[in-house]
Amino acid sequence: MSDQILIDHKDGYAIVTNNKPARRNALGTQSMAELYAALLDLEKDPECKAVVLTGAAPAFCAGSDLKELGGLSIPDMCAHEAETARIARQIGMLSIPVVAAVEGYALGGGFILATSCDIVVSAASTKWNMPEVRNGWIPPWGLQTLAARTSAANARLITWGILEIDGAEALRLGVADVIAPDGEALVAACGIANRLAELPANAVASTKRFFETTATADAERQDAEANRLFGLDCQSEAAKAVLAKFTVAR
């Protein structure tokens, strides 16, 4: 494992950090594969009863790595995003809870990665935004986790990019569960993870499994449909223009 994903073992839980600050913790093939491996390893660790997922400063996550996507064909982009979707869905399938600690901003896939977690802690001034539609494509995965947290109408407005929200609004809309002062989201998330770790692990797992079906029922089919639409959208002139900028930047 490289240093793209860092694991810090605490008493009863672990902090997992997406550590690509130069790329604003963008979701790339290697970092997502390492995140997946880290989560599976922690689930098997009898000393780890919860996970805190965060990002290296200055942000939680800027979304998909468009530099990587820009160099791929449309079928390969769809395959890349399908694999990212599979890994994000795995968060809901873990027996241990995952708490997102969100500072700075959570954009696009970073937004959805956070809402894929069981509990979301947002700093007060965190910028939550979905830029994909402005780029010319539908977000290719995870929208059901957003819709499970807020109303379908709000989820649609957020996905269109009409609603650009901060931590307080994220809390009001249900996108976040807890709000913390700026710079203290990780501390708050660790406090929650510690409380979860003190509970009987079997009951925590059973509770997660019971409620997770509400958020992720039909998720695989919905992700497949979003991915199909994403592929079609990426053939548009608007999408090609955006991706071409990142292809040149490579």
C-alpha cells in the first residue's frame, strides 16, 4: 500500500485518511483500491469497532480524478466509475460503522462518498457541491445515498447544482448528521466513533444492517442506470470540452 491511504489505529476504532492533498484527494483508481483494501482489513480486525473516513487538508475530497478520466475512452471511463461505485457501496455492506469527517469541501464524487457513510460530520463552513451536471454529465453513481438522506426534490436540486450548501444547510437538509466548528470535524467524528466502539459490536452491526437496506436497496441497479446515462452524456459537446481540458493538462 502506498501513502495515498493512511490508517491510524486508535483505541477501538481507526482513522482512514485519503492522502492526496496535491490532487485535493480526488478519487483515482489506486486510491479507491487502497481504500477498499483498508476497509476490508479493518472490518476483519477484532480491535476495530468503527472507522472514521476523512481527507488530508485542505479538503475532504474534490470528486473524481478528471485528469485520470480525461485520458480514458468513454467505455473505460464508465468502467472506472462502476468500480468506484462498487467500492462506495461496500461501505454500506461493512459490519462496522463508518463516520465521515468532512472539512473544506466535498465536491461531486467526494460529496457522494461522504453520504455513503453511516454518519456524516460536517464542519460549519464546508462547501458541499455537485458540479457534474454543469460539466455535462449526470453523477455516475451513489445518488440513492443522497436521496435517502434528504427529499427526492432536494436531491435533484443538489444534483443539478442549484443548491450549493454549507455545513449548516447540509445539517438542515439531512445531508450531514452532525455539525462541528471549522477545524473540529475530525475530533467530533472520533468522539462518535469512540462511542460506537463502546457498544456491543453485534448489536451495532445488526442495527447498521437493518437500516442500511433503506438507503441501499436497489443501489446496484440504480448505479448501473446512472453509469449508462453518464456514458451517453459524455458523448455531448459540453462534456467533451470539459474532459479535453484535463486531457491537455496531463
